[in-house]
Amino acid sequence: MFDPSSRIQDYLVFGEFGDVNPSITDSSTFTFMTPERMEELFEHEIEGCFLYSRHWNPTNKFLANALARMEDSESAQVAASGMAAISSTLLQICDAGDEIVAAHTIYGGTYALFKNLLPRFGIKVHFVDIRNLDEVASKINDRTKAIYCESVSNPLLEIADIPRLASIAKVNRLKLVVDNTFSPLIVSPIRLGADIVVHSMTKFINGTSDCVAGAVCASDDFVHKLTDINSGTAMLLGGVLDATRAASILKNLHSLHLRMRQHSANALFLAERFKEMGLRIHYPGLPEHPQHELLRSLMNEGYGYGGMMALDIGDLTLANQLMTRMQQEKVGYLAVSLGYFKTLFSPPGHSTSSEIPKEERDAMGLSEGLVRFSVGLDNDIEHTFERISLCLRELKIV
């Protein structure tokens, strides 16, 4: 059985003086003993040699190596944000005139990149229901270069059938790019056939809502292309992650398995109670979820179904009132993002998915009254549920 957390735990890096934490390389540039060695490194990468931190930094390399072990990829590259990871990946794959087939239920920032920015560079994106494999296949032509989806979609928590999407991609010689931000450790897309996995490490991987960071996990060949000094998008667009932040994320990565289990257990508890109350809840851990069995067939054992869920109140005004009351009752914070140790909640149609036009949100089933929860690490989740129940009763939602 593949256990991604064990692969992280087995990755030992010593600091300069035997430190249990690797030393932070607080330098933007690196010295050479001879001009010839400098010239050689500018011509091709040399393992263990560094020239400039926009290209590679030892601390960033430590984090990248740990992420590659987690996702079972040959290599990885870290970036200044999840969007930097996504944009550099797609711009490395695609040239002007190329096309992408993408899920229509994706993070709003990704949607805006695909809908508004990539067309300015001559790249066309077809948005599809990623669950409809016939629709996916129908949009592929000789200009298509990639299929893009999220393992667990934001915010509706739809599950991508990664093995079947990978088969479509392979037959058509495309890259399958999967955003695994919602489900680190839970799903291992590369083991299921994906070519490239991207993450917003801002979220669960870091877990403390104190930095912005991203990652690309892929083959050695693709990461070398990203970091090529002449044509690599990660190198030339400059979305570099600061080494101090990389060191902080690497420390937090070692507790990810514990955090994901608690996030998942708490989310499942709340989802089951909301279902009992007759509320409309989106959570893949519930047997009623349309892709519950699919996720069960894809997931690694021991990490649950994730810490994300969505509660459909049906009305924006009522949803806003509920979130306001929950913050007053100290359930958590009315805030975007996810993966924090406190519960975060927001109305995606008017925040993280607001880039998607309303008619498209309606078509995909993203209700105006949807409240997205990133369920926290509460030790007493029953007490948290009691506080939420109070808010629901006061507003006569139940």
C-alpha cells in the first residue's frame, strides 16, 4: 500500500552543523571557484550546484524533494503561489494556437487565468463538465495540449475520474494536469495516471495561513524545462518562493498527515449532522455524494475524505447572516482560503468563484446561498456543532 506520509517522514535532511532542521540558505546568489564552472552551470544544470535563487536555492530544493516524495513524482518545483505554479505549468505546455480542455468547476483564479488571460497569448480553453468523459473527448483536436482538472473541485467538491481522464490524455498524447490542493495525501494523482500535479501550498500543505506558495510535481524532464534559463517559464516569469518560507513549509509538511486526518474527521462529523438536520450538504464522505464510491476507489487509506464541505442555504442574504453569526459565536472566521487550524467559511459565488459569471455558476449548480467550509482542527467538534446549530436555529434555517 502506498503511504505518502511515510515517504515524507523518511526524508531526512541535516543542517549545516547537524541541525535536525535543514539550514536556510539566506542568499540570492552563489559563488564559483572558477569562471569555467560558472559558464558550465549556465549551460546545463549540475546536481548540487547553484547559481541564483530565482533558478534554484538549496532550501527550496529540500522542500521540492519532499513534495516529490509525497506525490510520487520524479521531481518537483516550488513557486511563489499556487497561481504561479498553474500559470507556469500551462504556459510551458502551450504555445500560441494551442488549446486546453478544462473542468468548469475550478478555483475562480484559475478560471480567470484560462478565460481572460491565456486567450491574450493565443491559447484557447474549452470548459467542460469533467465528469462527462464524452464531453471531454469531444473537445479534443489536433491543437489540444492538455486536460486540466482538480482532484476534488472547488467549491462543489466534484471528484475527477483521474484514471479514465489519464487514459483519454494518453491516447491523444496530451498532458493531464491535476490540481490536488483540496486533497493532499488523500489522492495521489500521478499514481493514478496524471502527468503533472499542482498545489497551492498556501492551503493544507502549509496549514497556518501565514504564507502564499505553490508547487509543481512532475517528471524530471518537465521540471528541467520549467527551470531552463533560456526558456523555462518558472525561471523566466520569476515566481520564486522565498527560502525562509520554504523552510517553514517543510516543517509544517511533516505534520500534514495528522492534520488531514483531523480535518477529515471533523468535516465528516459536521456533514453527517447537517444531513440529519435535512440540510443540503456537499461532502464526498457521505454515501449520497454522486462520486462517493469513485473517491473511495481512488483515495489512499487513512486520511479520510478531506476537510472541505459546502452547505447550500439557498439564499445569499441568509447565508451571509449565518456566516456573520458563526463568526460571532467563535465557530471560526469569515475568510477566504482553506486548510487553517480554525474553521474558515465564505460564500464562493461572491468570493473565491466570483470570477465565474453568474450564468455559468448557475449552470454548474453553484448556488447563491452556498457556504464553503474549510473545517478546522477543533478538538471538541461536538461543541463546534452545537454553536453552528444555535446559529441555524436563530436564523430559522432549521
